[in-house]
Amino acid sequence: MGTKHHSSSDLVSDNKKRRRAAFSKIDTGIEANECIKIYLVSSKDEVDSQNSFRIEPVDLNHFFEDEGKIYGYQGLKVKEYKGSSGLLLPLDHLLGLLLALLENKIFQITVWLSSVSFHAYADISFESTSDGGKGITDLKTSLQDIFAENLVDVKDDFLQTFSTEQHYVKSLVSNSEGLHEDTNNGNSDRQQEEEPAHTEVFRVTGTGVGLLYSRLVPLVLLLVDGSNPIDVIDPRWEIYILVQKGQEDGCMRLLGFAAVYRFHRYPDAMRLRLGQILIIPPYQRKGYGARLLKTLNSIALSENVYDLTIEEPVDALQHVRTCIDVQRLLAFKPIHEALGPAISQLKHENLSKNRCEPPASIVEDVRKSLKINKRQFLQCWEILIYLRLDPIDKYMDNYVTIVSNRVKADVLGKEAEGAGKQLVDIPSEFDQDMSFAMFKSAGDESSGIEKEADQGNVEEQLRQLVEDRMEQIKSVVQKVSADRA
């Protein structure tokens, strides 16, 4: 068999052909979380300054389709790239960043959000766009999904809002009802002394709710995990804004807000439910959230509503709420008489299945007098018991037992340790999804093999829940004890 020989000129020609037959690079995109920075600014001098306050959104990716990535932009300018609070990124993130820079993918979208009027401006710089197989992301539409009509197209127009709308908050409060916290709301003298100075809460109702909330909803979407905008058309929504007065320029500063829903309770009562609450990031951890909650407690009392509840509170909010309620309960005289039998029971009886629950009469008294609902009161009750146990170490095993019993009851239900209910599909000529039977087995007949297989996992989850609950209790006790000292 012969071989085919090539001249040097043929080889050069073939190499050129091979170089020309290259595949175009596939655009893998970049996550929105990696390339968008949002700064909260209170004056036009803070715009374009990297020293301005940067807010950390919960998740920007879900505002962008295609797995939260941005496609089709080349040559966008990189200003800087740091992690949260200016900290350097981990090594694996840095390597990914360097690779992205070499591929000319990383770019910076900087959004400036005014804390004066809550308008926003997005600064985007790039050289070109091209479709690398995934299309070209419509950045304006995606950003408008967050900022809506608050997004200003022209930078100069955005800068002018710092002067044209410098009295925006002041105009809000001029048409709103000023509220005052009830100083006899179960707060200690030290707590009242530590209240944030020069602040006042105002209630916005009616058409003002929609106008105000349209300015605030971007902050809700960016900073409250899993949040959805409220229905501003429903007249039962009210917004309470916390405002700081006494600014040098005569303006007022909005520090935070709470959205509260009023709904009817049969036959003739009203209930208040806190749906959303947010303290704007620069003012967090300064007592303003507690200030809002205490005002809502005062409103619930003064208007004699049935109770005040909070819709799915995050851990930080629940901690503040519980600290406030425990202080109020400690100032409620009937609570101390009710605690006596529970403390005695914990010290002397077998608590294998006991939860040392409060008597029904005190649960109702607390609801009527303090507007604390039963679920919240039961959590406070555990903390009140902890505070009364002295020395706590001597009775800690029994105390953990009652906490464990309550957690188990909440998670598994009252029949967790007894017979179980089962659903069994029944063959039918009708809708199969609607054909079933429920029966309750006696003793250990209920899926014994499945129970044995799952028991270890369930017990481990319960153990972790009890540990978490004990940490929450100790954290509240530490705070309350410090305030009473």
C-alpha cells in the first residue's frame, strides 16, 4: 500500500484552512448576583462613589430568566469586584473571576438607589452586544421588574431628584396620622430611656398606601426573602412609617415601614396581621424595628382588636418580638401567679410527656390584656419558666424535656406516639385522585417497618429542632436579663 506525500506549501495551505475553520465561542452568561451592585445614596455627591452604602440583596438571579444569567454583552467595564462588606472572595471564586475576565465576560451594572425619594438609576457601560447562542438579555426590562417606575433613564434627571424631592417624606407625613407609643405598654424605665430619639411613627391609609408602597416595593423585593408585593387596591392594608425628624436641612428621613392588614374575626372583632416589616439597611440594629413593633402593640391595645399576629416572621424579627413580649408579660401581674404551679410541677414531677402548659384562663387573659396570640404566648411561656428557675442548671434536664415535648407535639401532632392515620388508594372507575379511604390503625400496626426505617432520621431532626429552640430561648433570656439589670 502506498502513502501520499505532501509538499511544504500544501502543509502551510492546510494549516491556514484549519485556522479559518474555528467554532464561535458559546456565551455561557454571567449570574446577575455576580455583576450587579446596588448602592443606597442620600445625596448626589454619593453617586459614583464606591464608599457609598452598598446593600446586599437576597437574590438578584430570580429577576432574570435563563437560570438567572445575563447574556450577549461584551467589553463591559469592570470597576471593582469584592465580596460582601468589601471582603475578598474565596480562592475558588477568585479563580472563576480571573477566568471570566480572560473570556471578557465580567461586567459591572451599578444601581444607585435614592434613600430620599427611592428613585433609582442604573449605570451600564459596554462596547458591543452579540448573540452567542442565548440571545441578548433585555437589561432594562429585567431591572424594571425590580424598580418599576422608580427607575430613571437619564442620570441628570436622577441627580435632580435629590433637590426636587428632598421633602418627599415630609409631604407624606403631612397627610398621615401621627402615632405615639403607649409608655405603659409593659416596658421598663431603661427601655424607654433607650428608645431612638427624634423618631415618630405615622399611619398611611387609603389611596396613600398605593402611592407610598410603589416607592418602597423595590426594597421589599430586594431585601425580604420570599416576599410578594401587597395588594394596594385592598383598603384593609395600612402602612406605618418610622420617620426621623430634626435633620439639619429640615428634611425628614424614612427609617423603615410596616405593612399591616386588618381582617374581620367573627362575630364582631378585628385582628391585625403584620405582613411586612423592613428597616432600611443603614439604620438596622439600632432599635428602630423594636420601635415599630411597640407602636403596633399600642395600636392593638388602644383599638381593642382581638390580637396581633405576624405572618411568617424571620428569626431576627421573631427574636425582637419575643424580647418585647416577654418584657410585657413580666410586667403583667396575673402571669406570676400562673407560673407558680408550672414551676413546682417542673421541679417535682415526671415530665416524660408533660409540657407544663399554662392554664387556659391565663392564655385568654393575655390575649385580652396584651393582644398576644396563643402561639406566641406559648413560646414566651417557656422563656418565663426559664427565668423563674433558680438555679437553672439544677433543673435543666427537666426543662429541656418540656421544650422537647412541645417541639415534638408541634411537629408530629398529639398522636405522634400513638396510632397513626393512613390513606389507602381504592381502585375506582371514577376519578382516581378522588378515590381513597382513611383508617386509623391501633397500637403498633401502623406501618411498623416504615416507622422503624424513618425513626432514626425523625429523631435526629427533632433533636436539632430542640437544640435550635434552646439557643433561641437563651438568646432572649440574655437580652431580657440585660435590659432588667
